[in-house]
Amino acid sequence: MPDYTQKGAEHSSSSGTNNAISQQSSISSGQQPIKSRHQNINRGQQRHKARQRPLIRFNPNRKDVASKLAHVQDLLLQLDSNFQISAVDLHGIIMKYLVQQQDLDPNTMAPSDLALKVRPFMAPEYVELPRSRRMSASKMNKTLSQTVYPDIMQQLDDNPVLKAKYIDQMSRNRVRARKDQRGKLHQGISLDSGLTDDEALQQLFIQANLSLMEFDQKLEEVAAMFQRGGKFAKAKASSIKGWERAHEKQHDKYGRDASRILDLVRGTLVFDSVTDLVQGQKYISQVFEVYRIKNTIGSSFTDTGYQDMKINVQLSTGHIGELQLNLKSMVHQKGAGGHGLYRFIRAFDEGKPYKPADKAKSVERLEPVLAALGSKRDRRIAQHEQGSGISQRGTLDTSSVDAQIAFIDQLIRRINNDETFNITPNEGKMLKKISRIIYKPAKDEIDSEISGKSSLARAINRINLAAN
């Protein structure tokens, strides 16, 4: 049987040699290689197409063009008084980005349409840092679109002054997080000198928005690593903290220092058990740059009964975010009344009057608390009857739980009456005691798991020592 494989190989080799000789001879004779000739033909076709494209003229020396440019300038100022741009610069943006890159004809466009079209390309007019000035508008748009979420990008396209601030923030060198003389952690951000409190906070928010996508991606990466090990961890990304609450913390808690706010960017990982949580904490250090750990998991006592682990991590922008590690049992009790009590307790701890932002939601969050207290009272009565016998049982004192139920009822009435009220020290103690009752089932579950595993108890102790 003939060996076609061998012959095919010989033919291929011979053909390849002949092609090589043919190409070599064409080079020696001055004739271009086939591949090179095709490249030149393609380039020639592109130049031919460019010559076929009608030339768009938009001469600013013409009266109609100058009038249209002036109209666009006025429209931009009406949108925002900061949108000041010279006619020369406006004309340059139109020609470079609308005419040359998008083949739009400004002669046929209404001034209002032109104003909308040029805004995404105006940021270079407002940047301040030399590194930012070296970027074209197209480069700025591409870089930002890869860094922030689409809703933020849309806001920046509508506001070139704000976009310029984002670009300047990206152009700044990353600053490592630092601790002050009192050991307090500060953001990895260099705030411009001479800023007002609000301007400093806005600069921090800009850095947070530039960091959010990276934070969310790394959060999902940790959850995926954990799940590849056959375990379950639920990643819950959060939106940026609201301006009002951040402003409160800046002024009331941190002495107007915006760099002390470390939880504008935050997210949560929820684990089934303490064992899984401790393992997840190890994965986090492989993905994130960890700066600080605060742990109350396994604590014998907390003010409110709530337990979690908070980890501050630094991102490539220098921004510090907060990652909360929660247990499913704690999250369940949080939804069963714990979160409804939290805002009252926070107002008490901060010495502020309580006023609900949403009356219906505030009342809805307290209803599980009433249900939990009612169940506690019913269990106490049932246990008393079962243990003593109907005919011989003594007096059962339910005054404590009855007082707690009456107190929550009173809070609901005050909310429904749209009252703003201060929480007294006794009421604050009552709130925290009720909170500990709500979280007790989760705490008992945590204590049971840790006490049954000496290795787990040692791991928790090591985390606490590292945190200190």
C-alpha cells in the first residue's frame, strides 16, 4: 500500500521550499512579497474610502457657525454655570470628536443636540493635574468606562466638570493607608489642601466610586474560591454609603476628618458556620490587602448581642473599604427584629434624637420584635405550667417581658404620631437588653460550635490577637 502520508509530507516540504524560493527571488528582483502587497492594497483601499468621504467644513469664521457656537456655549452655561468653554476650544472638540471620529455634521445639528453631544468630551478643559492633561477625551472615557459602573459613567458624561475631578483623582499617586498618633486608621487618599469639609468628602466619594467595581469583583472572587472548596458563602455587594450618613460620621464622630470614614465601599460575605467563616477569612487575605480586623464572633458579651467580623481592605486606588463577615444565624435574627432596634440604639449611643426616615418601614421592622417578645412570654408561661402542674403552680412573674412589650408598643405609637424624640438612658438600656434577647438564639449556636471544637476556639483567639 502506498505511503500517502510520507508523500504528502514531501509535497508540503517541496511546496514550502518553492514558495520560499519564489518569495526570495521576488525580493531580490525588487518585487514585493505577496503578503506585503496585500497589506498595501488594504491600506490603499482605506485611503481611497477616506478620499470618498465628503469633507465636512465647519468654519468658525463664518457668521452662522460663530452664531451656533455661541448658542451652544449659552446652552452649556444654562445646564451648569461651571460649563464655561471658549469658542475656540468648543470648535476643536466638535471637529476632533464629532466630525473626525463620529462622522457627524455639526452644520445639520441643532445647537441643543450639539451641546448634548460635546459634553462627554469636555472633561480635558477642566482637569487640573499635568498627568490628566496628557490624556485625550477618548482615552478618559475609555479608562473611566472600564473603572466605574455604567450608571456612574452616564452621570459623568452629563457632567464634564465632575468627570474631570474623577480623572484628576485617578491621576494622583496611590497613598498607603496610615495610622495617626492615636492609632486611628485613615484612608489611603491625599486630600487637596484648602478643601472645605464637603469638598473633602466629595473627593472621598469620587475615590469610592472609582474603587467599587474592583471591590465587588474581588468579593465575588473570594466567594468563588470558597465554593470551589465545596463550601458555601454568599457575597452581598452594597451600594456606596449615603451622603447624609457619611456627612454625619464626618462631623459627629471623626471631628470633620473625612479620611477617617472607612466604610463608603462595603460588602458582606455570609457563612453557614463559624468554621466556614474562619476559613473564608484566610481566603480574603489572598485576594485583598488587609489592613485591620475587628472581631466579635465568639465574644462572651456584646452590648446588643450582635456579632460579626469587620475587615478593612485597601484597593488599588488606595481606597479603604469594609468587608463584613456574617453568619447565617445572625443575619436571620437581624431580619427578625435586630435591625429594627439598631437605629434606635445608634441614635442613643450618638446622643441624637430619633426620627424615622420611613415611618411604615420603621414600624414594620419593630413588629418581629413584638412577636419575639410575645413568644418568649408564652414559652415562659408554658414552661411554668408544665413544671409546676396546674393545681400546684405558684405565681409567675412576667412583669419584665410585659414591660418590654409595652415599651416597643410605645415606640410604634410615637413613630406613627410622627414624633422626633430623645431616648433616655433607661430606654437605651431597655433597647440593648431586648436586642440581646433577639440575638440570643444565634449567640447560643455560635457558642455551641466553638465550645465543641478546641481548634476553632484557638483559631478565633489567633484572629483576636492579630486584631489587637
